[in-house]
Amino acid sequence: MANIFDDLEVGKSVFKDKQPLDHRFLPENLPHRKEQITQIAKYWIEALNNVTPSDITIYGKTGTGKTAAAKFAREQLNEAASNKNVFIKVEYIRCTDYTTEYQVIAQLCQKLGRNVPHRGWTKGEVINTFRDIFRRNAYGKKLILIVILDEIDILLSKDGDGILYTLTRTDNVSILSISNYVEFKQFITPRVMSSLRDKEIVFPPYGADQLADILSERASLSFKEDTIKSDVIPLCSAMAAKEEGDARYALDLLRTAGEIADEEESDKIIGDYVRRAKDRIEHNKITDVILTLPTQQQRVLDAILRLTQNNEEITSGKLYDTYKEVSKGDSVTYRRIFDFINELEMLGIISTNTISRGRGKGRTNIITLQCDTDLLEKTLYSI
């Protein structure tokens, strides 16, 4: 039998390199994020003078360049530090991979050259080992450590703010936190907030023209010459601009459109492939997520779908009433619904917006569905 991969080898392709269309790819230039990168650098420049920088918190919706900007600033700082008599380490931790204080500290120890197991020790032993690194620096210099905690809201919601307590009370450590949600500080206790004293940087959503600039640069790295029709990048950009300026989504659209061109054995990427890419991405994302949700979260989504189809403004109170109707007596508490709403928002299926009802009337959370209603209905009712 012939090797199965022989039959799967791609022949003619519009791609020369797919990697630049991956959102994790760090290009040499980040269009429309110079201001935010410069803000980070203004805080981090203290490290070049052997002073521990201020803590920083970066906010912004998914796909607004937060992680790329932080990593870009890291590369620039490392380059600047190589020409100075300072010892700076900038370590990146993705909190979807390390979801407890123990795991984060153990990983930092590993990155700094201490062999610490990811389980088995007490938390106190791991923290003492971490702090000992700063007391016994093999390089004979003061170590300044900057820790980038990406998607910190996930870590804090699962494990509390112990990690921030430990890091802010360790000498020569600075934190750069990245979050999609301004509200993530609700997980931080006053005693930790008093130590954090962070500087905040907001990343606004990209506009369609800005997304087009990003895609044009990446496309020149990824595709062979003369393979993209003139309407493709504007179409990808316009679609992504509607998704709250999400550059990741724009890149996914362009890459998937190219893959469809290869499947069709076409030497051109056309607008129709972008529209097909949108359907494919939406279908795969929504279907996979919904099918793996717990039953109660599926019922919450069902309630949101019904209210959306009725063109009703969705408040948490109205959602809970509709959810109880869907659940037919098998329902969770009103308080638990807020956890479900936060989790569905993190998955990108819904969004929430807090609005003021006017003087004396308080504030209300408005919930909005962020996926195609027909696809959601088809998926939910196929379960």
C-alpha cells in the first residue's frame, strides 16, 4: 500500500507560505499599533535603567493586536537590553494553558532555569523557589523580570488573584496583563489592587481600512504574485470590521479563501471564496462549540436565540425568565446564569454591553448574539 500522505500532497497552490496568515505570527511591522507599542515602551524603558517598571494592563476585544503588540515590545526591549549592562527577562504565559497560580509560578521557574515539577510540591515551596532565583542570580546582576499574563481573566476566574498577590510582592517583578474584558478586575481583591497600581492601555477595534492594510502586508508574505482578485481584501476587511474589528477573523477569512482556491484547483482567490470561507469558519466554530457545551448553557443559548428572533432587547432578567421556560423546571439559579453569560462571551458567541438607564434607574447589561441565528437554531435543534 502506498503512503497515504502521497495522495494528499498539494499540487498547484496559491500559497507560498501560510504562516504569516496565522494570528500567532509576529511580523516585522504591526500596522496601526505604533501608539500602543510606544505606550508599553515608555513604561518598560525603566528596566533599561535597572529599575523595575510599572505594572501594565492591556484591554481590547479579540483580534485587536494586544498579544502581538506585547510580544513586539518584548522583542524591541530585548534588543535594546543587549547593548546595556542590564539583565532583563520578559516571559510570556498564556493563561489558557496555565490556569492556576502554582502552574504559572512553576512555569516561570522552568523558564528561569529552575527545575520545578508542575505538580507535587506545595504552593509555598514553589513560591520560595521562584523568589530564591532573584536572591541568587547566577549572572551576578540584578534580575528584572517582566511577566506577560495573556488572557489573565481566565486564570483569575478559575483560581482567584493569588498569582497577582505573589508577583506584586516579589522584588524586581513587573506584570503586563492582557484581557478582552474591562470587567476582569472584579476578580481582584482590594489588598491586591493596592499593590498592582497598574497603568492601563486600551486597544480599540480595527476599522475596515486598517484591516485592509494588515491583510495587504500579510498577503504579500503568504501568496504568490497575482493570485488575489482586487475585491478579496476589501471584502475580508469589511466582514471582519463587522465582527468588532477582529484581525484574527480577517486573517482566518483570507487563509480559508486561499485554501478553497486550492481545493478548486484555481490559480486565483475570488470574492465568492471569501463568502464561502465565512460560512465555513462560522459553521465550524459555532457547531463545535455548541455541541460541547453543558446542557444548561445550551438552554441559555436557546433562550437568547428566541429573544433575538423576537427582536427583543435581552437583559439578564428577561433572559432568565425565558431560560426557565426553555428548561421546564430543570433550571439553575439566577446567579449561576451570570457565570454562563461570561463563559459564552469568552467563547465569542455573545457580547454584553452595560448601559445606563438614566439618573436613579441604575445600569443594565444588554446581551447580543454574535453568530448567525439560522446556524445556531440548526445546531441547537439537532442535539
